[in-house]
Amino acid sequence: MKLVRRFAVLLLALLTVPVAQAAPKEGVVNRIAATVNGRPITSSEVRARLAPYFRELMMLYPRQGPRFNSELVAAKKSVLNDLIERELVLCDFETKGFSIKEDQVEDEINRRILMQYNGKRSDFLDNLRKSGMNYTEYRESVRKEITVSAMRGMRYERGIPPTPDEIAEEYKATSSEYRDIMKDSITYSKIFIPAMDPNDPMMTPEEHYKQAVRVREELESGKISFADAARKYSRDAHAADGGKWPSLRRDELAVEFANVVFAAKPGQLVGPLLDPAGFTIVKVHSKRLAAAPPLSSPEIKQKVDDAVRRKKSEHRYRQWVDRLRDKAVIRTFI
């Protein structure tokens, strides 16, 4: 029964709090995660930033384990470091009277909802609530980040403008970042093994997961074709068709699932992945990615120009932040 309960917790984790431990029923306690020269960074800020990473890791590593823990710890450390760096810069510039327009903050929040939640504002607000942060607090956190970015630009990204060749080279390397990813589509075959099968109620979620692992091993060894395995093991609407699904847009998929399958190469096997109902093995067939906007677009050209300037100034910026860090009083509590 312990295995059943433990796995039930894992299966529900994607729908509950985006942290490694469940929150009390009364609500999430918002403790202090760190201070920078006395300025607090709250645990809810860390959780809100960490939520997208956590959900994807839960899907990739259903049984958690050392790899899950190490990647979660690394992500948490990176998030906290970014928040500390933000406060260091704000401390240095807090007397400069710099202001950010409201529409800039709203645009950035909308961009994050699009990228991290497929544009589903209700999902974003639900995860924000579970992190222990309200919308006003989140908005202020985003405002701080935009302010830091703007301050950095004012201090370090002036100087000699990028050359046309530098801009062209940067665009060539990063053009995919400017695509409307919601227009991406993908075709794949899928084997779905439920965590609890009404046709075999004696099998536990742990046993179903082990079955999914064995199916993956059979596919890799060539003992069975994907289509035959889908017909034999899968329990979804397309099992009889060998698991082949019609072409789907990115915004028709769960965000974490979309991130994983779109990162895979055609022909690659992915999984077993965890979702709230069971375990999924996917074979990607093809991807159709939206075209990148042309460099001739003034908006895109400005973004690429900014990116080149940022890279050129990165060394000086890091030296400055390191000096701020050396002089600051930083305490961490998580």
C-alpha cells in the first residue's frame, strides 16, 4: 500500500503544488528564502519561478530518483541566484528614479503565459495560487526583472553599434527564438498505459509503470513494432490505429508534454512520461515549425541588435555583478 500511496502522490503532483513537497491544506507558507542587504526574497517567488521546471521534471522522471533530485536542486539554485542578482542590481540603482511603463510589465507577463502555459491564463493563475504568490506580488516581481534589464542596457549596452554582419550572424543563430511557437505542429504515435486499469484493478500504479518501462525496452530492442505495441498495450482512442495520432498544434497539447515532444527528433522514442492519468511512450514522426519573422522587420532587427549588444557587454556586466556580490550581505535560508 505504501507504493500505491507514494505513486498516487506523484500522479497528483502535476495538478497540485509546484514544489517537491505538498503544501499544508491551510495554504502555502510564504517564508523568506534569502535576503540581499536586508531586502527579502520570498519562497513564493522561488516556487513561482521554479514551477515550469518542476512540472517538466515530474513528467520526465515519474519515479523521481537521483536524476530528478539533482536537476531540481540545480534549477532551484539557478532560480535563487537570479533573484539574488536582481536584488543586487536594484540595490545599486534604487536611488536613480528609473520607472517602467505598465504596458511593458503586462506584455512580459503575457509572453510568459504564452511560453510557459500555452497562453492559458487560468493555468497560470492556478499555479501562481499554489506557489503562495498573488498576482500583485508576481507583477511586482516581473517589474523588478524588467527594470534590471533596462538598467543593464543603459549602463552596459551602449557603445559601438553592432555591424550588419554581426546582426546577420546573430539572427541566423537565434531566429527560431522569434517564432510564434503556438503555430508549430507535430505528428506522433503514442502508447498510453493508465496508472489504474479498471480491467485489471489488482495492478498498482507502480506495476503499470514497470510495464511501461518493459514496453519501452521491447521497442528499443526491436522485439515489437510501435504499432503492434500500441495495439497490444495502449488504452487510448488511437490504440487500434497503431497509436498514430493526427497532426496537432502545440497549443492543443499540455505545456510540459509539448516541451518534451517538440524537443525530440523525428524517429526518437520518448518516455515513459508521467501525466495525471498514467504513463505515455511517444514516437515522434515529424514536426512542422512556424517560420521565423524576417530580419527586415524593424521589431525583430531591434531585438537582434539588443541581443548582440548584450553579448558584447556580458563580461563587463558579470564583473560588475561580482563586485556588487562581494560587497553585499547575502543570507540564504533554503
